[in-house]
Amino acid sequence: MKKIDTWIDNKVVQNVFVWGCLFLVLVGGIQSENRLSAAFYAILFIVPTIYSTNYFILPFFNKKKITFLIFFILNGIIFTIVPVYLISKSLKQTLSLKMFLNLFGFVLLAMVFGMAVKIARDSFSRRQQEKEAELKLLKAQLNPHFLFNTLNNLYGLSVVKSDKLPSLMLKLSDLLRYSLYETKEVYVALEKELSYLQNYVSLEKIRLEEQSEINFKLEGNYIGKQIAPMLLIVFVENAFKHLGVSLDEKSNVKVLVDVTDENLKFECINSTDSGLKENDLEKGKSGIGLQNVKKRLSLMYPETHKLEIVKTENEYKVKLILDF
């Protein structure tokens, strides 16, 4: 069975099978005195017809349907006229409307079939990528190293009997609950994701309050909106991991979230060490890194997001816009 599956998954075998079947259909159905030669000429032009349709015309389907329809028909006509002319000339046959209509029908069917195959393949590939992203997301859930440091900080507060301890314990509990139980869905309530961010920042303040200035600002109405889970936290984690430390002045982290009816604007800015390498900034504390976030954005918000990442000598800035 494994051998059969390998053959079925082989793209060369798939293409040979499909084009072989199409050739046999053409031999049996094309109107010509020499069907074998006519089918050969036809198949030579149907191949570029399908590929040009899939890669240049199909992208218009979701954006400009009229443009798509015009190009689709023109493509079919052009790649029908040329083979009909060559068939008539090489086989010394008279040009006929019957042959044109016959071949035009085959070309249109081949184009539709080719598009259907491509759409099915792309859909399958997208589902596979979403599964991979989901697995990586599971690995990202609340890094044990962060949990260990947080517990140490909470222990320190308990020793001095700080009044902050009870509320911070609740925040840690909320972090654990959210990351373990509420991130299994494709989308979650935006208010929960933002609450998670706030709790995370609050816990980081315990560790860094003496040497850092940390600001979290939330604006707009975020009730009733949804977002992909654990999407924003990677940028915030990255900011704290690569936060620059200076003896002269405090380092800083600024997180701004502005929500409107149309979109969500997210900004995360942190001071950095001037010697920090770009590769180091590509790895978030959660383990999935910025590259994985970009991949998730392209999968879940393909045409409705804008991500800008700017690194200067002393500052690292992330700006993300998500359209609802």
C-alpha cells in the first residue's frame, strides 16, 4: 500500500496520468480526418492554456470576476484558433467551424478541470499548513522558562509579604488557563487575547520594574471582535527577551493596541542593545519566532493584514494592522 501511495503522491505520475487520459479523450472525440495527429497538436496547446489560466487568470476570480471571465474566454479562443489553424495546414484539411467549436469545447472543459484541480490542491495544502501552524502554536504555549522566572518573582514577593501577590497570582492563573484551554479554536474573543497580553505585561513588570519603564495602552471598542489566538503575544515576548539594559537610563517597552470597527492597530516598541543581531530578534521567547507568526498571518489573514518591523540602532518596532 505504501508503494501505491508513493506513486499516487508523485506529481510526475499524476501529470502523466491526467494528460494521457485527456489525450485519449481528444483522440476519441475530436473532429478530424487524422484524429491522432489532431489530438497531438491540440494537447500541445491545451497544456500552456491550463497553466496560463491557473497562474495568471485564476487570481482574478476572487477580485474581479468580469475581468476573469473576459480573460478566461479570450485565452480559450486564442489557444483554440492556433491549433485549429496548424491542424488544418499540416494535415491539409479545410478550416471548419465545426472543428473550431469541437476543439473549443474541449479547451474550455480542460481549463475548468485544470482550475478545479489547482483549487483543490491549494485548499489541501492550506489545510496542511494550518495543521502545522497549530502544532507549532501548541509548542508556544506559555514557555516553562517564563513560568519558572515568574514563580521565583512571586516567591520573592511572598517573602516580603507584598500586597501585590494575590492579584499577580490570579493573573498567572489566567495566563495558564487561557494558554492551555482557550486557544484550541481557530479564532478567539479579542478581549480574551488582550486580557492575556495585559496579564503577561503585568507579570513582566515584577521582574523589570526597577530598571525598565513599561507601558501598555489599550484604546477603542474590542468587545465582540475575534482574532487568531496567541498572535500578538509573540511580539511582546520578543520585546521583553531582547530588551536593552543600560546603566545610564531605564530601558523601555511600549505596547499600544487601538481597535476600531474596521481594524486593529498593534504597536510594540522596545529599546535594544546596539550590538544585537537581526537573527536573534527573529526568535521569540515562545519558541515559534517571528517567521512563524508571519506564516500564520499569511494563512489566516492573507489579504487583510499589514506587518512592519523596523530595527534601528537602539530600538525595535513592530507595527501590525489587522482588518476585520
